[in-house]
Amino acid sequence: MKSYMVAVAAMALAIGGAQAQSNYPERPVTMIVPFAAGGPTDVVARIVGEHMSRTLGQQIVIENVAGAGGTTGITRGAQANADGYTIMMGHMGTHGAAPALYPNLKYDPTKDFAPVGLAAGTPILVVSKNAIPAKTLKEFMDYAKANASKLNEAHAGVGSVSHTTCTLFNEQLGIKPNRVAYRGTGPALNDLVAGQVDYACDQIVNLVPQIKAGTIKAFAIATAQRNPALPDVPTTIEAGMPDYQVSAWNAIFAPKGTPEAIVTKLNDALSKALDDENTRKRLLELGADIPDAKGRTPRALQQLVDSEVGRWTPVLKAAGVTAN
Amino acid sequence: MDMLANLALGFSTILNIVPVELPGIGTVPLPMNIILCFIGCLVGTLIGVLPGVGPIATITMLLPITFQLGNPTGALVMLAGIYYGAQYGGSTTAILVNIPGEATSVVTTLDGHEMAKQGRAGVALGISAIGSFFAGCVATIVIAALAAPLTRVALLFGPAEYFSLMVMGLIFAVVLARGSVAKAVIMILVGLLLSTIGTDLETGQERMTFGFGPLSDGVDFAVLAMGVFGFAEVLRNLEVSESRDVVNKPIGRLLPSMADLKASAAPILRGTGLGALLGILPGNGAVLGPFASYTLEKKIAKDPRRFGRGAIEGVAGPESANNAGAQTSFIPLLTLGIPPNAVMALMVGAMTIQGIIPGPQVMTRNPDLFWGMIASMWIGNLMLLIINLPLIGLWVKLLKVPYRLMFPAILVFSCIGIYSVNNSPADVVFTAAFALFGYSLIKLGFEPAPMLLGFVLGKLMEENLRRALIISRGDMLTFMEKPISATLLVIAAVMLGLALLPSVRKSRDEVFTE
């Protein structure tokens, strides 16, 4: 009798649970963006989130929880209830470089999440001030090697995208320049335009207008294909540094244990957003790479996270950078 | 002539009447941009008055709405209105309840709140509105006429120049002191120390956080200011039950008299100039504006002792500087596409979401947006004056609310405001801790204003010092080799000498009399 009751209760729970999942979402969904509002990740989250809200029939509310290179917000998201009402927009830093940068990290990017899907890739460019005599990436590489002791690289703080991606650039080039830290990309770019510092690596979003206006020089874009936002800038493969392939990708994650039905629903909404013409147009204007159908699946994202953690950890450890 | 044509384009963009479908009424032609500008200014004023809720939190909250507008100019005009509306509103709280909502209104508390205590709250609010309006108008003309050439000023300031500017700023802090110079210096040093808490930018190492997570990004300015000013002030007021000095005084005039206006005219002019110039600098140079203006007014006053005891010049000058700086800090954003402070970074995001990527070409590629923004600043300033002057009577009446009702409201709103800065509960607890600290400071006769300035400048100063030295490969002479930097350091040295001389002489006199 008792076991029968338990079975009925369990069944009722299961049905109730299944129903809750099929009705999902019944209230607004919070998307944690682990950076300040207005930055590249925030903008991608808002553009994609806006269309996803329409598909889901519930508003996706962006909550900016900035701090510690994005790990504060992701930690909070990882510990949230796995009911699909808290999701987060992670990126290359929080789910790739963080384990190497933060020895006391409270989450494991490869294990503590239910990946939803890749939202956008944001290619990295190598740029310099106009006064550098080099015209191509090859010339710049020669110049950098010859003047390594005089060279100043600007980045947006230890652990930032510009810092990690340039760490890899410097390592592949075999140079140890002076690295000048700024509080964010804005001030770093200001000093690059003004010629106070020599070069930088950064996300395409921040750089397109400056390159088009001719206030700084772009040597190469670190992707396999050229970008429609900057059709004249050659890829690193064309320009002679084929191993330098980096992107500050943005992807949606849910906490580990989020029911598969909910993840599927979210992934479906994300995929619809990425197929929407207006959303695509906005993302392309930013210079973003929109993943194709294969690249959007939860499985593809899990593979991306695994490979990124595996790739950045040795690079950053070798360079001796930790933030903590 | 170009400028006039451009301004005409701007005004026509702002005054543009578009058919809007209103549910139930049908299609009505409305000047949407003007309405959005008004909404922005009104919301800005209101959130500026609420202690703690700053423009950053508000603009972030309103970002999703801008999606629905489908009109980039209107959306940006509204967000800009929130920003400078908040600068107006922030001085209201600074004057009435001694809470600086932003770094830029710290100075306003010094004489503004003293004026309120003397029953001159209306006059203080009035002169700050008038000064801000004048400064806003001038700054708008500066942006329209000189934005492009002024961009070069922003690029002239590298790390070395910036460091020297901050050194000069710290000397201002000494002059801010109402009482003992020694105590002021101690407070500046405390502020500098507080600014070193958090993750070090160059190495990524945590400093003075004791491994405590919430400290890893340092102490937020709002947390510190709200604690040592707002909460500590509440504690101090609670000591004396229901006999707050403000309540006992008659309200007095609501608007400044001719004599007040006469006394304020020159400070408003000087404040506008200083604020407009400092606002252009990258890295939040605008925060220095009000401090610089206050220092200047105190230095050239016939009787500097009136400052800190309700001198109207100490409100008029800094308030004008504040608003002029708020306006000209749009220059680097509009002409270079590079945001000079956190609010402008948010504006970049707002523009990007609207499909306009800010950069050097915005002026030529989106002239209606560029000039529309500029025209909206002038209209916005006019609106703020219209919104704020009638409100003065209302604000002053708030002072009549019994304190037992007032202080819980202040505390609740402040806590909400602080939480909204980073969505972090730990910040609220920190504020409470700083309240106790601030209260002990008051009891021991230390002033928090120089500490706040030290805190704001400390981080900028240290980071730029290290940047400059990394670039110069450790050569200290870099600060003297660059002409702008050298000039600023010399000015700082002279000012320090002027500040210290009287007290040195006085102590010598004291020695002789004994």
C-alpha cells in the first residue's frame, strides 16, 4: 500500500514536472550578463535576447553582474536554480581562460553547466597606431621582433579578452613587449589612437569605426574567412600567421541539471533568433560571426568549451599570468 | 555658417513631427523626439533626487525600451536627458540631505547643505539650477562650434599628463578642507589607501581584500559616498531627537535675490569654463571640474572663511562646472567614438544596439543624429530649468517632513540605490560599515570630502603613474619632459605652497606667542 502511494506521488510529481517543463516559460527569464551594460557581450545578449523573448513568449530580462573578469556573474548563474529561469551569457574569458586566470574559481566551465548554444563569434584583430611603419602583418612581425624592447602593447586589464588574446599573439611571435593595462577598451583605444602605445589585439566590435576612419591600422583578422564588416583586412592565414585563430565567442549557458526539454526550448529560440533577418543584420554590423546550424547545438558548445579551456590554460600558465 | 546650417538640421530633427498611433485615439502627429527628451529629463531629475539610484542603473534599466522605439535619435536623446537630468537632480539631494549621489556633487554638499541649514535651501537649489542652465547652454555651443578641434585635447592627454593632472587634483583636496590642513591630508591619504583595495590592473593580483570575494573589484564610489556622507549624516541627526537644525529654520526665499545672482555671476562663468575644459578629458576628467571650481572660488574669495559655512559661490561655481563637464564629456564619444566614462560607455552600447556604431564617422554618416543630439542638449537644459524651478518649493517642503519619517525613507531608497549599482547585496553591508566609519570621522572632527576626492583620484593617479612609467621604461623624468605634464606639476607645487604657507606662518606665530 505504502509503496503504491509513493509510486502515485512520484508519478504525480513526474507529470507535474513534465507539465512545468512543457509550459516553460511561465514567467520572465533572467539572463545574467557578467559584464557592464553597453559592452560587447551585453550588446550581443540584448540583440539575441530580444528576439528570443518573442519566441518564448516571455521577456528575457538582462541582469548585469559585473566583476572579476566576468566570473562573479557566472558563479552566481552556476549556483542558481536549474529551472531554466536563470541563464547566462558566457564568453571566451569566463568559459575558456578563467580556469587558468583564477586558481580559486568556484565553477568548472566544462562540468558545471548545461550548454544552450553559441550565439556569436567576435573575431579578434591585430591593430597598431598609425605611426608604426609596417603595412602588412609580415612587416609588423619583423618590426615587432626587431623592436621588441621598445614596443608597448595596450590591453584592457589582466584577464580581459584583449589581454588573453594578445598573450597568445606575443607567444606565437616570440616577443615580450611592455604590456600596458587600461581600465577597459575605451581608454586603451584612446591612447592607441593618440599614439601613446604601439599595438593591441581586440574584438572587432570596438575597432571597426576606428579602422574605417583611418585612425589606427589593422594588420589581420584572426579568423579563417575575411569579415564583411572589414573586407579589406586579410585573415591571419593569408597574412602569414595561420596558427593565430582566436575569437571572443559569446554563448548561452544554463546551470547544470537544467531539464533537457528546457535547454532544447532555449536552443530553439536562440536558433530562431540567429535566423532572423533583422537580428542577423545587427550582429553582422557588429562584425560578429553567426554560427551555422551545426555550430549552434548544445553539443557543439560543450566541445568548444572543452577545447578552449584546453587551449588557453597552457598559454596563460606559460606566460605566468594569474588574476587573483 | 556651417555651424548654423548644422544646428538647423539638429533642431529640425528634434522638432520633427511624426504620426504616432495611440491606442484608442488613432494616429496623432506628435513631436516624438521632444517628448522623449522631456521624459528623459524628468526621469533623470527624479532618479537624481533619489539617493543612490544613479544614471548608470537607470539607463541600463531603460535600454530594453529603446529597442521598441525604433528611432535611434529619439532613444539617445532620451538616454542623454537621463544623464544630465541626473546631474541636476543629484545636487538636490546633496543640498537637502547632504548625500552626494555622484562624485561630482560631493562639493555641492559642503556649502549647499550649509545653506539649507541656514534656511536658504531654496536659494541654493535655485542658483544651482540657474548655474547649470547657463553652463549647459554654453557647453552646447562649445560642442557645436568646437567639437572637432577639441577632440585633439582628449588625445593630448596620455598617462603622464593624466598623472600630473591628478596630482594637481589632490592639491585641490587640501584646499577643500574647512578646518585643519593636517587632518585634510590624513583624510586624503585614507582615501588613497581605500582606492588601492581590489584587483591590481597591471598584475591581476588582489590587494588588501583578505581573500574576500566581494572586495576583489574594490570599493564602489557610491558605497563609500553613501556610507560616509548619507548614512553617517542620518546617524548624526538621530543623536539630536527631532530637533534637526533645518526644520527649525523658516524656509526663507525660494529663489535667489539680485544680490545672490550678482555674487554668483562670476563663479558661474569661471565654473562653466573649467568644467567644460575638464569634461573633454578621457578617463573621467569631468569629476575634477567641481573640485577645481570650488578651489578657485575659495582661493580668490575676499574672505575664504565663508566657504564651508554656506557661501553661495561655493554652490554656483561647482554646479556650473558639473553640468558643463557632463555636457562636454559627450565630445570624445561623438567625435572619436571613445567613451570617457562609464555613462558614456553605456551610451556606446545604446547606440550599438540601435545599429549605430559610434566612431569618428558618426558626424558625417549620421549628421541628423549627431546634430540632433546637440540640439537636444540645449532643449533638454531648458526643460530641466522648467521642471526644476517649480519643484524647488516642493523639495524645500520635504524638509518639513518630520525626521522620524524622513530617515527611514532615506535609508530604504539608499539601500535600493546601492544594490542597483552592481546587483550586489554585499555592497549594502559595506555601506553600513562605512556609515559607522563616517560617523566616527565626524565625531573626531575629520572631514570626509577630501577622503572622497583622494579615493576618486587615487585609482586614476596610480594607474596612470604606472602606465607612464611602463611606457617610459621607468624614467621618472617623463613627467617633466612632457610640456603639459610639467606645467601641471608646477601649478600643483605652487598651489601646495600657497596652501601651506599660512598654516606654517600661523604655527610659527603661535610658537612665538607662547
